[in-house]
Amino acid sequence: MTTCEDDLIRRAACGDQEAFQQLWENHHAISMATALRLCQQRALAEEITQGAFLLAWRGLPRFHEGSPFRPWLMRILYRHALDVMEKQRTYLHPLSLDEGVEIESQAGSPCFMDPQEQVAQREEVRQALAKLSTDQRKVVALRYGADLTELDIANVLGWPLGTVKSRLNRARERLRTLLMDEGGELE
């Protein structure tokens, strides 16, 4: 059974720019949010996202028809992000909360609570995420930023499924502990 996305991928692989534009529109917001969670700098996340889409455009002829597009794109984005961040020696710079709010609003996240409370909550989460190990941040970014399944994350990272599950569970537990600790400091 062929899906609408399969048709877009097939057309884009044959050079149809409008089809690729539709793929861009369908996956740009989630890709940008994932890149931002990985590098924590808006300008760099934009560069990573654009580069990943360019690499995807070039790689479409090698895409396995019938496979899900998002995990394939996230693998490209993740590897491209690592390359760009290594070249620029960018590892963990603070993220402006305004940038995070802007990206999430572009992705269609609902905003029902008081803006000051949102800012405070985002800062708490950002600080807690910064305390995770690099591997834990990777799985959290791909699970919650890119909305990938554990199996898709394993494919993106090239890790065994059990490793992804254990790191994701440890990350969740660590975040739960950090966010429940009123002082915010465990160490």
C-alpha cells in the first residue's frame, strides 16, 4: 500500500522540487526542534536543519521505498549535527528561552499557562537536561524532540535496542529526580 508520503518521496527522488518542498513543510518544524535540542543554538540549529535537508535531497535516490521517512531524515540530521558541532567545537551553549518558545510555537505547541511560569518551567527543564549524560540527551532529543520510537532511535544511533531503552529509562528517572528536587541541585 502506497501512502501520500511515499508518493512525495518517489516524486522528489525524481527531481520534483514541489514534492520535496512538501516533505520539507511536513518535517521542518520537528527537524528544527530536534536540532535545537541537540546543539542549543538557534542559528546553528537552522544550519544543521538546512544541511540535513540538503543531504536528504541528495540521498533520496538511495532511500528504501516503503520505509518511514522521518527516522531516515533524523539519522541524517543527527549525523550532520555531530559533524557540524565538532567542526565548530559547539557542545553545550545556553539556549535563549525566547528561542525555545519561538521554535515550539512554530511547531504548534499549545501555550495555556502563564508566560512567566512557562519561562521558569522551561529553564528548570533546560538545566535538568544539561545535567544528563551526552548519550541520555541524545535519546531524549530523538524520542521527544523528533518523536521517534525506541526502535527508530536504535537505527539512527546504531545502538542495540536494549541500550536505547536503558538510556532512555535512566534519562527519564534522572530528569524526574532533578525536576522533583526543589533546590535543583543533587550534586
